[in-house]
Amino acid sequence: MNYQKILEEIKKEIKPLFKDGKVADYIPALKRVKPTHFAMSLQLFNGATYSVGEENCKFSIQSISKVFTYAMALPIYKKEIYKRINHEPSGNPFNSLVQLEYENGIPRNPFINAGAIVITDMLESVYKGKTFSKILEYIKEVSDNNEIDYDKEVALSESQFGFRNIALVNMMKSFTNISNDTTKVMDIYFKQCSISMSTKELSRAVLYLANHGVDPITKKRFLNESQAKRLNSLMLTCGHYDASGDFAFRVGLPGKSGVGGGIVAIVPNLMSICVWSPKLNDKGNSLVGTKALELFTTKTRLSIF
Ligand code: GLN
């Protein structure tokens, strides 16, 4: 298959959509991003890569960080994880408080904010004060790349305007589902959201998820088969919040989005993909990015369905 030609076609076909959607504006540091950025990268098992657009331009990975922290926690906590976080779609926005109260502080899944905050808390119980550097270390290891860091301005903006996230952590603390100091946990969570990566780097970073937990290039194992299956199934059912059904309907791949406009997606046993375009739809997922992935699976027939 001529992947490069397909990517070039997609880049042309998505152009009319740049007028739609809205860049994330919940924090000032993200509002400033140029709305017409676009990049899409494919990473194959044999090391081959294909990209269009600004493949090396770093952007805020935001909720895509939830994939990495969940992947870190799974081998440590195993089934214990499900005592504190469920594995069902929430059908609610990523930062919703309502359901959390009804369900006694147990988040629906690890890919909404509340669930990711519990995961961060679980990691802090293990790494005690070193959690954020461990998260960065993990991402560098799965990416086979040392050039990854976080954006301090975005992290500061997250903590200055993170009122809802702070409400979520306090609500869960009141239900005893947070063990560590809430300020400490949120500091780590805000920093992990502020990690900057390019589509090229992110597509490489999630390659092991397309290969049952083993990086097909370095041969390092990060998850066992069952853990990799669980993580991918949660990306399919929960990776796009209350638009996860729509993403499966349009794209048909396990995927995870972030409000920075990035989306990672997995083609099992073949490749990993990352697309970036900052304008979001009304559910907080990249509008152009979703369309680009939809075109990709339609043109290549690589949807899992
Ligand atoms: N930093 C964002 C938040 O916590 C992450 C959410 C997202 O990417 N959907 O609100």
C-alpha cells in the first residue's frame, strides 16, 4: 500500500474542515496555538515511518498522557486497579463531576480526568515524590527517545485554571479514593498533561500497544498480552469520552484523544498512528484529526471492523 500517497490525499481532503471547530480555551496557554496546524504520522513494525504536515512540531499531549500512566499502573497493581476505577464508558464529558458523586467517588474509567487522577495517585503511592520524573522516564523508554519534556507554561496555566480538576480530586478524597496529598497529586497530573510531543514521537511511543505490549523494534516488553488487550479495549470504548461510540463508528480503531488536538490510534499487529490538529469538536476531540483518521481507515480498509 502506498501510505505516503494516502497521507497526501488526506491532507488535501481535510482542508475545507479547518473553518470548523474551536481551539481549547479552558487555559490561556492553549488558546494561543495556531488553529491550522496539521500533522499525521504512521509508525510501522519494521521501523518505517510515513508523515505529512508538521510531523516534528511538538504539541501538548494532554489526555493522551492517560494512556501512559494507565500502562505504568497496570503491571504494578494488576486487578487491584479495578477496586478504585471501573472499566466502563462514562457517556459524560471528560471533566464531569455528576456521575462521580452518584458512584461514590469511583471513576468510570482511567481515560476520563477523574480516573486518570486516581491512577496518578496510585503511582504516587509507589514512586513517592518521584512520580512525574518516572512518567517522563517511561515515555522516553517506550518512545526510544530522550528528547521528551513538558511545557512549564502550560503546566502553570493548568494549575492556575484547573478548578474542575481540583474539585474532582477533592470529591474523590472525600470518598477516600485518593491516598496522597491532593495538591501533590494535582501537581503531577497537571505536569503530565503538559508533556509536549510531535506526531512522529507519539506514533512511535504507542507502537508497543499495536504489538500485544512488546515494542516490535527494540523487542522490549512493557505489558503482558492481557494488559495490552485491556488497555486497547478501553481506548476503543472510552478513549474519546462521550464521543467514543462516534469515534468507533467513524474510524473503527482503538484511539485516545487530548484537548491539545492530538489523537493516537492503533492498528493491531500492523502500526500505530498519531494525528494532530488543534481545533476541537464539541466533545473536546480534534475535529480535523478525527476526519483524517476516518479517511485513513476508509481508504486503507484498516478499521478493525
Ligand atoms: N488537562 C486537561 C484537563 O485536565 C486534559 C483533558 C483532556 O485532554 N481531555 O482538563
